[in-house]
Amino acid sequence: MVVGELAHERDLMIIGGGPAGYTAAIRAAQLGREVTLIEKEVLGGICLNRGCISSKFFSHLAEKAEELKHNNDIGIKTNGFSLDYDQSLIYKKTVIANLQRGVESLCRENKIEVIFGSASFLAADRIGVENGDDFEIYTFQNAIISTGSKIIKSHDIDGLNNILDARSLYEIRDIPKDIVINGDDYIAIEAAFSYKSLGSDVYLVISGENFPQLDVSINKELKRQLKKAKIKLYKNLSIVSVTSIGDRLLTAFKSNRGDKAGIEASHVYIQSRLKGNTENMGLERIGIKMDKMGYITTDNECRASISHIFACGDVTGGRQLASKAIKQGKTAAEACANKPTEWNDTLIPQIIHCQPPIAYVGLTEQEAASQGYRLNIGQFSAAANGYAEITGNKDGLTKVITDQETDLILGIHLYGKQAPDLIASAAVAIEMAARDEDIKFPIYPHPSGSEGLLEAAESLIHQAIHQPPKKERVKR
């Protein structure tokens, strides 16, 4: 290792070039800061290279496979379904490469200095960067840590072939013959539908009765869609072990009552446990506060326990979402530039790209009830929507939850083709303290999937046009 003799002076140094890091870098450059971005591997982080983009490519591939069924109904004849998986992987690699070049170009255009290497704090104002045999030292005015999170490996299954985690789930060279998916988060749900659409037999195993992050109505519809897709759902099971039987894997489970079960498949995905990617960074040395999982403690400006150092993205814990990382990156950059700013995680819209997709923001029915609200609930089925009838996308629903006393919208839950695009409007409505009348007042384009949101809001007061009136129970 060759150590630089002098410390290089820098203004703002950002460690980690994922969505949080490169967003912070660009926003800081817009605000006039001179930015140095340090990346250990490649720009774009896990999201671009092995996470968000890969998973959404597979969801898109699955969606196209499902559309073939509708093509025959409308007169477009196809000769069955055939997947050239090698070509699919080439396309995915091309997409990732294009997006990487886009990030690189944005850094150049914003005059961001990019340094590749492993960074560690030598003091509260000093960073060392190691790259091969070179080791350079930099002093800085501000620093932003955006190093993400990493998977906690299970030693019980290390070394077994075809055990997948959140980083390797979409890196396999062939579509599995059959796959056990053990998890109840959005990654597990997306993978179950994607691999089923692409030809795998899928066994989805969850530890409870429901998917805990989802509203009760969405849970019910999701279970119906899993059954329709012929995805085998096993509930109330926890994993015990995975053992190899030749080129197959046997996954052993036990139920809440102690009963045991086993599922054999070619591949097994186990929902990943994560921790902050903060090891060997010297953070303890300079007094940065972290929790026991290595996540950095920050305030609502993304400021760490040392006032001139900030952190954003997965390394701060909480929900591990690129949308959160991007927003925190902007917040940290603005705080570094002494601009009024604030990070708040009350309203983070989330999308699950299954077939059809799910999107939601705000409180679920069960969360709102547990917080003491008296609720009004409006719900509208996608099957009653004219545009859904045309396009063959009749599965799903729209649900609006409001407070009886104030008519404030507490949560909006969407299940259907239009969900990913509509959820942004739902987030804006809740953020602006909208009431049900604020959704009902505008004119909606017709025919369109967005009309489902209108009719769900109208359903709150029994005014939905394309919904039969509710039958009142007669007491004898």
C-alpha cells in the first residue's frame, strides 16, 4: 500500500454511489457545493445493479407473458409462449448498462469528482480511500454516508447451491423448474408472480396468516390472485432447515402448533435479514452513533451525531426503499447547504410489481382502527371499470379510508393495472390533507383506470355510479 504524503482538501465528500449517494451528490452540486463521490464498486448501487432494476425487469417480463393470454381474446393470435431467456438476460444487462452510463454522465455534467475505492474515517474531518495499493487521505467540510445495507448470512445454509437471497434472486442463469419462496415482503410477492409467469412451479411460504404490511382487503384479493395464478400458498410456517438431496433442496418447516412439513424444489429463496453497511469505516472511532444492527442514527435533516456529517438511504435503517433513499439524499444535500429541509417518513408510497400490481400509501384499515379512528371505507372493484373491461385487466380493487369525523383521507390502497401510476396522486392528496370531496370534485378522463379512484371515493357516501346499491339488512 502506498500512502499519500499530503491530505487533499475537499468540500463535500459522499461515501456510496447508490440512489441516495448520487442523488445527494447531484443536489449538492446544484446548490453550489464542490462534491467528491466515493464508490467502492460501480455507480448505481445495489438498486441499479442487482436490486430494483433487475426485479422490475423480471416483473415486466412476467407482465408481457401474461398479456399473451389476452391477445388471443382480442384477435391477436400467437403460437403459444416461448421464452428466449438468454435474450432476456442480454436485454436486462443492456438496460442496467444504459442506466449506469446515465448516472456517470450526470456526475460529469454536474462536475462531480468520482473516486473509486474503500473509504474509512481517520478523524471527524478526515477520510482515507484505499484502492488497490494506493491509499489517499482527504480532509472535508461535510460528509454524507450512503453506504447502504448488506445481507446477514445464515451459516446453516452457507455453501448450498441454489439458495437465493435478495441480491441473487434475479442473478440465476436459468428459470427454476420449481422454487420455494420463504417470505412475506414485497420482494417475495414479486418473485412468486414473476417466476410463476415464466414457467416455474412456485411455493410461497409465509410465517403468519396474512401479509402484514397490506390492508385487509388487499390481503384477501392477493390470496385470490395467488390461487388464480396457481401459486401454492402455505401459511403459518417458519423455516427450520434446508438440506441438499442430489441437485434438489429440501426445505423443512414447522407450524405454529409444532407440526412439521417439507417442500422439495430446485431453488429456495429466503427473505433476507439486513444490517447497516458500516463495518470497517471507523465510525465508532469518531463517535458516530449507531444501533446494534449498524444503522446510523439521524435526525429529520439526516444529520448524524456529529453535526457536519450526514447519512441517508438504507444505512439509516427503516424501510429499505430507493424512493426513501432518493428523498433522504436530497434532504442531506440541502441541509449541508444550510437550506431549510426536512425528512419525514410518514407517507412513503409503496408498489409491489406483481400481476396485477399493488400500490398503497397511508394507513391500512387495521392500522387506522388501532389508532382510534372511526372509519368510513369506500371500495370499488376493477371489474366494474369500463377501461378494465376493454383491456382485460379486470382483477383488483381501489380502497379509500377516511376519518368519519373530519372526512380526511387516511389511506388509499390500489390493486390493479393502474396502481403504480395512480399512487403518486394518492400520496399528494394525503400529503395535502385532502378530504373525500377533494377526490370526488375533479373530472376524471373516460374511459380510464383512474375512474376507479373516483368511484371508490363516491362509494364512501353510496354515490358510486357503477356499483349496485348496498342492501340494508332488515332486522326481524
